[in-house]
Amino acid sequence: MTSKDQAIGGLICTVCVATAIAYIAALFWPTLEAIRLWLVAIPVLIAFIAILGAWIGWTMARTLPPKPIEQIQTEEQQRD
């Protein structure tokens, strides 16, 4: 069972991969020559968003949820 953060991270990663695929398809689609200039003019922005989003998504999807505060307090009380 995944936590809420892991699910959101997986969603972010999936959206970024789908965006990258759509960008590449639009860049090479023969009938879209009119917007090809714009697709080439803004790749830095798209790459930045894709890489940053994928990194955040992957990190959130792979990070375990934190311990509940009650458990942390109980462990601290047992140490004292």
C-alpha cells in the first residue's frame, strides 16, 4: 500500500513522462511545421520542468512516509 505522498509522486512522474512524449511527437510531426519554431524556441523551459518534475515525483514516490508523532514521542520517552 502506498502513502499519499508516494501516489502524488508517481502521478507527477507519469505526467512528466507523458509531457515529454507529447513534446517529441509534436516536434517531429510533419503537419505541425507552423509551430515547430516555437517547439524549438522553448525546449529549455520544457526540459527544466520535465527534469525537475520527474526528480521530485521520483523522490516522493520512493520516500517512505514519516513515523507518526505519537510513535516518535513514545520512543523519546523510552530513551529518557
